[in-house]
Amino acid sequence: MDSIKLIAKEFDKTIEQRNLQKVLDFFSKECEIELLGITLKGKEGAKLWITWLFENAPNLRFEPVVIISDGDVFYEEFYVNITLPNRKIIRSHQAETLVFENNLLKSLRIFFNPLDFSDIVAKDPLSKFVINYIKKKSRKGLEK
């Protein structure tokens, strides 16, 4: 296994262990993180993302599906399994592209369906109704 794959594997493991400082150590000072249509920059942006992730995913585990590595670029398709305090499990199919420079993360792009996490953010009855309505409308014509 090449060094980029080993670093990426250790990165995932460190996220699962929820160690903020160790996760931050993987990022370069000039890093960029893209997700949900926004770009976070630098170590402050990385800290913002990690804090957000830890607050919204209290217990998570990664399950790799496809891994491709070429030089300093690492692509992974995976499932993230989040166990909520009420023991409900959220399973989200995701993908990420990581670009390394000097074995540090320079760029991280994460792709996922935000509706996968609606059970985390929709706490009140109106929010739950709206999310369920959007999910139902998005599948219209696909289900019998």
C-alpha cells in the first residue's frame, strides 16, 4: 500500500477516534475543504469542519467501497455509518477527493446527499414534515 493510502487510512481512523487536534495535524496551513457548496480555508476552516462533523455525527465509522490513488491524489467512495444517541443508524453513501502536498492535506472535497442527515438536523415536527415531503417529492416517479 502506498504512503498516500496509508495516510488517508490513518486520517479516517483519527476522525473515528474524534481527536480534534490529531485530525487538524493532517492539514496543511493553506488547505481548502469543499462540501455542501461552500469552501473552508486554512487550519481555521479545517477546525470549523471537524467541529461541525463531531457535533453532527456523534459516533461514526467509515466503510470503504472504492479507493483509487495516483501520486498525491486519493479518491475514495465509502459509506459513513453514524449511530445517534437513540441508537438509530444513518448510512450515507459518500465520496471524497484528497490532494496531498508533502504528505499533508492541501485539498479535501466531500460529496454527499445532505438529506441523508435530515434526522440529525430536523428536530421539530415542522422540520421533520418538510424533510419527509422533500424526500418523497425527490423520489416521485421512481417508486411504485
